[in-house]
Amino acid sequence: MTVDSFYAWSSGLRYVRRNVELRLHAAVPVFSCAITLMLTEHRSAAIVQLVERYLERNTAS
């Protein structure tokens, strides 16, 4: 009886741990992609501003 209840408890714990691991394995790439996209968007906006300033300075006649 004690062995059965221990087995049920440990298998439940394994299920929860595995579920958490799977969620983390899914969340890390999603979070990484989101950060990369935000940084790329920010960098692109900065480059556009630099090009606009350059063109304003060099095409003003």
C-alpha cells in the first residue's frame, strides 16, 4: 500500500516536472525571437534616422 501511494506521488511529480520542462523549452525560443525582433526593429529605426539626417545634410542646396 505504501509503495503504491509513493509510486503514484512520484509519477505525479514526474508529470508536473516534465510539463514545466516542456513549457520552458517552448518559452525560451519564443522569448528569444521576441527580443531579437524588438532589437532589430529598434536598430532599423536608428539606421533610417541616420540615413535621413545624412540626406538632409548632403542634399540641402
